[in-house]
Amino acid sequence: MSGTVVRNIHRAETATIATLERLGVATVHEAQGRSGLMQPYMRPVWRGASVAGSAVTVLCHPGDNWMIHVACEVLKPGDVLVVACSSENTDGGFGELLATSVKARGARGVILDLGCRDAAPITEMKFPVWSRAISAKGTVKASLGSVNLPVVCAGVSVKPGDVVVADDDGVVIVPRLDAAKVAKAGEEREKKEAVNRARLAKGELGLDIYDMRKNLADKGLRYIDGPLD
Amino acid sequence: MSGTVVRNIHRAETATIATLERLGVATVHEAQGRSGLMQPYMRPVWRGASVAGSAVTVLCHPGDNWMIHVACEVLKPGDVLVVACSSENTDGGFGELLATSVKARGARGVILDLGCRDAAPITEMKFPVWSRAISAKGTVKASLGSVNLPVVCAGVSVKPGDVVVADDDGVVIVPRLDAAKVAKAGEEREKKEAVNRARLAKGELGLDIYDMRKNLADKGLRYIDGPLD
Amino acid sequence: MSGTVVRNIHRAETATIATLERLGVATVHEAQGRSGLMQPYMRPVWRGASVAGSAVTVLCHPGDNWMIHVACEVLKPGDVLVVACSSENTDGGFGELLATSVKARGARGVILDLGCRDAAPITEMKFPVWSRAISAKGTVKASLGSVNLPVVCAGVSVKPGDVVVADDDGVVIVPRLDAAKVAKAGEEREKKEAVNRARLAKGELGLDIYDMRKNLADKGLRYIDGPLD
Amino acid sequence: MSGTVVRNIHRAETATIATLERLGVATVHEAQGRSGLMQPYMRPVWRGASVAGSAVTVLCHPGDNWMIHVACEVLKPGDVLVVACSSENTDGGFGELLATSVKARGARGVILDLGCRDAAPITEMKFPVWSRAISAKGTVKASLGSVNLPVVCAGVSVKPGDVVVADDDGVVIVPRLDAAKVAKAGEEREKKEAVNRARLAKGELGLDIYDMRKNLADKGLRYIDGPLD
Amino acid sequence: MSGTVVRNIHRAETATIATLERLGVATVHEAQGRSGLMQPYMRPVWRGASVAGSAVTVLCHPGDNWMIHVACEVLKPGDVLVVACSSENTDGGFGELLATSVKARGARGVILDLGCRDAAPITEMKFPVWSRAISAKGTVKASLGSVNLPVVCAGVSVKPGDVVVADDDGVVIVPRLDAAKVAKAGEEREKKEAVNRARLAKGELGLDIYDMRKNLADKGLRYIDGPLD
Amino acid sequence: MSGTVVRNIHRAETATIATLERLGVATVHEAQGRSGLMQPYMRPVWRGASVAGSAVTVLCHPGDNWMIHVACEVLKPGDVLVVACSSENTDGGFGELLATSVKARGARGVILDLGCRDAAPITEMKFPVWSRAISAKGTVKASLGSVNLPVVCAGVSVKPGDVVVADDDGVVIVPRLDAAKVAKAGEEREKKEAVNRARLAKGELGLDIYDMRKNLADKGLRYIDGPLD
């Protein structure tokens, strides 16, 4: 299916996406059973960015960013471009001009399993980009890949229309059909965490809050008074 | 000794720890004969943090942060939690809730030979954390490790009560019994460096200040006027 | 030729260097045919630095920074020190004192295919340094290398007097004799990009601006309306 | 869906699998349009192994091999076990005992995106295993994963019943429904290659056999007689 | 303590060492509670080597093998040289001449957290060496380290006289005072494994042999008949 | 100069090349002052290969092997193809068919700063190849690079006609004009090593043979009888 562009995709509901964005990567990842997290080499080009949106998926080849140009045409406002590469590569296939373009087309952010160039102007634009490297290495426009077919990006399977959530902790993918359920689970988790945070802040121990002492003892944990030296 | 917690440890003197903190990683590392420095993959979650404290050591297993919860109970104000892992792993075994907890218990910072999640809130809290990665990957609470037994963390042997010094340059460990001696050596080094810095700032050469010319000549260094092309 | 220092080198014209600095790494790299870019592990010690200058080249050995001291003497105002290492090493062979020294001698920046220590004071000094790592690991002064002979630094061949351009995107080397030509090509590229940026910002597509549709069709790209699921 | 085991899966036809095995990884990968290849860190525990079979997929967690034991029960003769891990880990979750077990249940080989222990006895058994590392590091049996649900293994999406082909070149996955088509395309490719190999062995050039000269000239390739130095 | 050589060390009993050698790395590592295993980047220069012996520990600096020469003098027959390095380095500090020397002095093998050169003659000599890399890169003799002081090698703390066990699975360290106990535990493990191996070879499942079904059910594992697609 | 092929190059004398081949990588690297060694990630596809020859240099782009086909035409018997890549990439740009071709044209071996596919048939052919990876990943023929211009390959500057020496220890480059001198220095080194090897084999210490005791004492090395524990 190389050489294929799918123009239209299903997208999750806007409200669901907004909830997932507010919850952030760590909570969403837990809420969907600790799955869907991209590998930790995916880092924001600038710290502090935080987005969620519908994945428009792109498959490129090493040193070649042609398909990103093709993908620009099918972006809708609120989308997040997710660019996979057919083998490991850090070339700078995305930079200021493409950032200008996808921003003009309404994209909320870009996820690159390749390099990003123009780190300074992209930081100044405050356009959110996550990438595996920062590299000025230029790319060619020679090989067809795909747009809006399923890809594997930074170790995670991404289907077009899945929800992408990204912040300083990295990037997590929520399958579209699970998005509402995950958003709800995340909100519940958030509430519990707020209670626990308050108790922990007062000096209570997780050992007690999470009721761990019995399990630890059952496993055989033993305490020694010490010091040993 | 897996499954063991030592409640009490010896600690270095507060004044010594304060001196080591002020001296910083690079000076302390030199002052103790260029030893004790953790591998350079250990990076601060946010730039500008700087701490020193007594090591409370933890051994976890990959993908499992149970022992960090156990360690919270034996922390004393001024301590620095040092978390080793039994094999290479970047999962996010420490995040905002644990940061809230260890801070409430008085810890001054955390050193993780694993991943850290919740990078944004931890940065906002200004709680000092050094880790090998930033990753939202969740962890389980299933396997016993140890607390306050000797560990190897990021290539360095750490005994409970050793002094941990950490800043933007990384993390260095000072054996507790050497701490006073190292602090003193560091202060002497600091004085010498202040003099040399002033001379270098005026344009004097290290070649002259450190009296290197004869050694270089003895080794056979030769000068050519050039240019060669 | 180990153990050799060349005192004098040819340098590119100041105006050319200034133009290359303004253009920045990404544009210069493209303007000289996508060559000369150091590997992307070379990162600025602090974000936002941007310099260009004539390369004074140094070859060190792992864990040994002696030749950097030697190189200080042959630096001229406007130079950029480029330090290669005879094998992969991250030890902190350059820190605050050497930064003070090379700054006093007029150097505009330093490129290290080794580690940099004293990240905090160097950031405070706003002295521009790119390195493969931040590490406090100290070095010795025991082995001769070379100054102002050709080196390979971070994957790029550098001859003394070549122009070094460095910013948040990394480091690119322009051969001295090509510098004027590359500067001119870069300025032309800059003008074209300004026009394209404006068009892209209005929402025009790269597909149309760069006239890609026919090539894509010739290669066999096919569009499907979708959604597929 | 963590904590789920699917007992039965569809499998490709035996004859198709046999053809794909004979063709080998490189030919199969090309025949399906250069897709499906696992990352090159996946290496055989011993050189010379070569297998194909139906994927029984397993998802484990770092340092935990419990689900491999669970998977043994649903293996059918001719299957290949494909073990993914929820984050990067090299612990030795598979060794001689499990090799004995899966071999007894008819498995033809094992693909591990984690470590393999007992390299010597597995080599002696001539049981084919590919892994990301060789490591004796033991694992626990504490966390549920899944068996026969889709996984991402070494950068490739694998669904249960997909055909796994593995040899000294690595591991490639052929989607089950494409297997017959890919086998056929591979056989055609093989025939063409046999002809070309014979011509190349006589000293004919790829430039002529593949008719590249015109394309090269159109792109602007120019020849210089040289030598240049 | 840099610049120190300890001439004499305590060693474990010969019979214990012989037992540990026969048991091999994987069994020994399990028998001592899954600890003491060096990182998996430590690989044999040639496959099939297998040794155990008393550790003579060396600390070198990057690019400098001087202390290995010093260590030769304190080697006793049956020892294994364990060479740590003060920072990450792959230079070839050990080759055919040193192999000839340590073999003549009775060493049974060498563990290098640096590079090994002369891979072909060392393979021909059948002298057992484990290293982090194969590299011809030469080293200098300029900096003092230590011999027979505790070191951290490939992530493991090694004291002089500890028992080193190494084979195709890697390298494991057994603290000297634990050696007899670990040898005994390993032999018991070996017996159990022999029984289990026989049962597994007949097709019995680990699920039943290790009685896992109840635990899996308690954790919530559920079975689906499938196929799902 | 991208898009340029130089047809003819100067080559070193056959006898010199033969001497360098016999001496091997480690000796040649030392004999030319510890320079010219490629990074240690360059490994032979099969162990035991050993070659020397004149470098025909190729620059490819990631995922593109077009220029290797172009280079075949300018190979002369005895040459070694040296393939650099404009950024880090492991795609399998060289396999059995190209091996057949370059062998038919008289090449003695191939050095690839990219991946090699068809590891099994190349091993069977006993055609010597060194590469940074084994990978079946296919490549395209879309971008011009160069043939017989200077390149940087695996960290070393290589000019066409330089002598390539490769064996199990890796790959070293000898500048053509230095080849005779280096061959002679290598032969002298070889003689000295033969004498030293014989002395070391008898149990004499390098400390005495190389007269190191005084230097060690001058540096401050001190001996303690021990044991310390």
C-alpha cells in the first residue's frame, strides 16, 4: 500500500480530545492500562508544549520527507501529524517552513520519528513538535510512502484518527474507539490522585495510603534497625 | 539480601554537606581524585537544580517502583534518595505524587537510574530530580528490592549515608568517611581556581600559569609557523 | 604528525563569516549541497547560542585535554575552537576556566567532540559551547595531539580556517575556499524561503508551490477517499 | 485488553510458509514492498538458523516473562513465538528450559524483543532464537500481559497468525492475508535475481543490466577522468 | 587511593570456584538472588569460552592500559583479571601480547570494561576474554589507577578475590564470602532444573509444573477461544 | 561536488599493500601513530576475513545505494570499496548481488558505513565485508552522491587510493603517500613484538621488558602487601 493517500478519516469527539489534553500523557497512559506510550527518545523541541489531536499518519523513508508535503493537504484543524519512518533515521525532515504550513492548515502539533530542524524559529513560533533528534540534515523528495494508513511510530501502532496526546513526558496514542472510555477513566484517576496528593503532602506515607504493608510482609520484606556500618 | 530495609544509617555532618553543595559536582569530583562521578546520561529534569545530602539507597527492579514507597518511611530531612535498578530500564518509576511525598518527608532531591514522569509538575514544584530518562511509562509494585544497602547506581558504588552532590554537571558520590577531607580539599581547589580564573580572564595562558611548556617540549611537541595550505 | 602545532592559518573574510552566522546552520547546510553537518549528538550547552568563526582545530586523546591548553595560544579574535578526539569519549575536557581563557583570547565559541563540564557557569557566562555530552569527569594532561592540522570532528572533516557555523540546530563546517560562494547561495535561498514562507502562512500548499503533483502522480501516488475503517 | 489470552488463531497455509522460508528475509522483505522488517538489533543467538512459521504473539513487561509460560499452551506445531515487551528491556526472559518446552510443543523458533539466556545450550540444541541481547538476567512472574493479541515487536506491528520469516539477516513479518501474494512475488523476484546474478558474475555492470545510465545523466551525474591529486 | 597496588588478596576455595564454573553464569546468577550480573554489552571475544576464577581488580583510565601491566605481577594461577575504566571507553587496552603475558602468569581469563584488540590471535590462542568492544585503538601508559582495590565494572561492584564466572551468557560476580553458599544453592537449582527439563521435554507445561494457573486466575487472566479476526 | 565520479585514481604499490595486509589492523594502526582507525561499530560480516587494498570511495545517502552501482564501473582488481553515508543509517544497501558484481570486477572487499544484507550467502561466498549493521532493509536508487572524492567513513577521512586494511579488529586507513613508510614501521614493530611475545610467554613481566618500574614510582605508585579485608 506504499504510494497511497487516504483523504478522509474518522476523528474522535472534540470534547474527548480536550479532556485527554488536560489530563496529560502520564495520566492518560495509566488510564488506558499502561499502553500506547512512544519510546522515551521522543522529546519536545521546546519544553512546556502540550497538545492533543487526531492523528494524521505519514510513512516516510530515511532522508526523504516528501510524504509530509502530501499530508498537509488532508490535515484538518485540530489534527496532529504523526510521521513514522521505514527505518531509523534522524535527518531533519521537518522545519520552519513545514511548521508554517501545517500551522496554517490548522494542525496543533507534529510528532516526528525522525529529526527536526530550525529548532530556534520553531521554539519562537511556539509550535509544538516532538522528535527523536534535532538535526539540520536536509532531506530529498524522491520516494513514495503513505498518508493515513496505519504506521508504527516510536514503537507504537498508530491508526489515522487515533488521539495523540503529547507533553513534556512524551507522546501517548489512544485508539479512537477507546478515547471516550479512557478520558473518563483518566478523570477518575485524576480525582483519586488529587486526594492522595493532599495526603502525601501532609507527610502521610504511600505505604499506608495504598495499604502496602501487608503485601510487603507477605512477600518477606524484613526490617533491620541498623546502622550496619 | 533482597527484601531488606535498614531503618537507620550514619550520615555526614551537616556543615560538610553544605560545603560540598556549594562547591558543586565538578570541584568535588576533582577534589576526591576524579572518582565517584555517575555516568553522564544522568541529567537533571530541570536545569539549575543543585543539591547535596545523605544517600538513602534503593534497589528496584525494571518496571517496578515498590521499594521507593518503602524508602519514604526511612527518609530524614536533608536526605537524597538514590534509586538503582537491577538492569537497564527507563520506565517512569517516580513522578509528581512521589515527589510530593519525599518532599513532605524532607528529602532534598532524588537520583534515579531509571525514568522520571511528570516532568512539567516536578519542574513547577522546583523539586530537584536527576534521571536517565523522562518517561511516562508506569510501573508495578510486585518485586522486593532493598533500602539502605549498598547499590551501584549509574556506574558508581553508593553506600547509605554517602554524600550525594548533584547539579547541572551531573551527580557525584562522596564516601561518608571521606566527606570532611574532600570538602577541605575542594575549598583549597576553589581558592586556587579563583586565582587562576582571574589570570586567565586577563589573557594569560594556561601554558604559563600551569607551567606546561617544558613538559610539552620534553614530549616532543613541535611548532610550525604555517599556514600549511 | 601527532605532536605538531601550526601557529598560523588562513581565515575566511570577516564579512563572509558574518553572513554565514546570520543565515544559520540549516540554511548554510542546504546552501552547500547538504554537506558538512556534524552528527546530531552535538548539542549546545545552552539553547539560544549562535556563532560563526574560523576553525582552530585540536586533536585530543580520550580523557586528556592537554592540547586545548596548547591551542589557546594560537587563537585569534573571532575564532572557534574545534576539538576532535581520537576515540569516542565524553569526559569533561573543557570547563569554566578554559572558557574564561579562550574568551579572553577572543574565541567566539567552542565545539567539543567530548564532554563539557561547568554547564551552569558557562551558561551564566553566555559563552557558546557545543558538545557531545555534559560531564564533570576530569581529564589529564599527558598525551600530545595536534593543533591546526585537519581533523574529523563528529563525522565531519575540518581543516584549520574552515568556517564553523553553530546554533540550536547543531554545527556545520564550510570549507574556507567555498565560504563566499556558500554565503551567496545561502542568501539566495533565504530570499526564496521568505517568499515561500509567506505563501505557506496563507495556507497555500507545498504541493502547489513546489509543483510536486505531477511527479507524485508519475511515481504512482494514488488517492483514496476513505475513511477506510 | 491486558490479561487476555486468545486460544485459537488463523494461520497461513503450510505451503506458503514453506515458500517464504526458502526465499529468506531479504527477498521476502523486498517482495512485500520493503515493509515488515524488524529493527536490525534483532540478531540470531547462533548464525545459520533459518525459519518461518505462524506468529503466536506475546506481550510481556520489563523483567517479567510470565506470559511466555502462558503462551506455551496455545502453541501449535510450526508456530513461531513472537515476544514483545511494553518498554525497552534486555533481561533474559527466555532460556534453555523454555526452549525445551516450546520445542516440545512444536514451535519452530522464537523472536524476543528482550534478552535470551543460556546461549550455549540453545546453540547446542540448534533451536532458532532471535533476540535483542544475550543476557543471563533473571525475570519474575508477576504481571499479566497478553497472548495472541496484536503487538509491536522491534518496530513492527505483528498480528497473531502473521507469517514470521527469520534468518541471519533478521526478522520480517508478512501479514497473513498477504502471505500467498508475497510468496508468489518473492518467487518471481528470485528468478529475476538468478538471471542478474549470472550476468553480474560474468562482470556485466548493474548500470547496464538495470539500465541506470540515462537516469543518472538526467539527474546530472558527471564523470571526471582524474586522478585529481 | 589512586596509585595503589595491593599485592595479596584472599581467594575463594578452588573446589567452590570449580563448582561455580561448571554451573555457569545463568544458574549462578539465579542462585545468588539475581544479582551480580554485568551489563549485557560484555561479550566474549570468541563464543564457547567458559571460566571461573578469583578477581584481580584493575582500575584504568580511558585510553590508558598502564595498570594492566602492573597487575600482571600480582596475578596467581587461577585468577581472572577484571579491568574497570574510570569512564566509558572502547579503546583496545588489551591484546595478544598482554594475553600471552597473563596466560603465562596463570590467569584463566580477562574481563574488560573497555576494548580488546587482536581478536583473531586471541581466538586462535583460545584465551578467554570478555569485553565491551573489539577495537584496535592503541592506548598509552601515562596515568596511575589501582590494582586490587574495589571497582565497579560494567555495572557491578567487584572486590578483589570475588569469584568471577563468565561464559557465553556474560559475566557474573559472586562475593567471596558468599561463594560456597551460592555454589551449593546453584547445585540444588541444577538438580531441580534437570527434573523440570525432562518434564518439559515430554511436553508438560510450565503452567502445571510451576503451578501457575491459580495465580494467573487470581490476577484476572481471562481466556478467549478466538480467533478474533 | 555531489554528482561527481572520478574514473581514475592513484594507487599504492602492490607490494606495500601486501605487507600492510599481512601486518593486520592493530599493527598498522600503531605503526602510523595510532591514527586512521574506524570506529569500533564496524564489524566483519563473518569472522576471519582479512584484506588490504586501494580505496575506491563512495558517498551514498540514507536508504539509497545508487552510487555503489556507479562505483562498480571504476573498480580495478585489488580495490576495496569504501562506502560512506551522508547521515547515520543501517539500511542494507549492499547484498549478494552487489557482492557478486564487485567480486567479478576484482574488488577484494567492501567497507560499509551502512547495513549489509544477505549475510548468509556473503559468508558462504567468503567475500569480505565490514559493516555497521546487518539489515535486510532495502534501498532506493534516487539521489546522486559521489565516487572517488574524499569521504568521512565511520569517523575516518578516506581519500581515493588510500590503503584500506581490515580484519577481525576492524578497519584502518593508511594515507597512500604514507603507505610505504607505515609498512616499514609496521615490520619493525612486528619484529620487536615477536621478541617481546617470546619473553612474555616465558613469564617475564611487561613491567621489566618495557622498563616501567621507575616511571611508575616517579608518578607515585605505592604497593601495599595486603590483604586489606
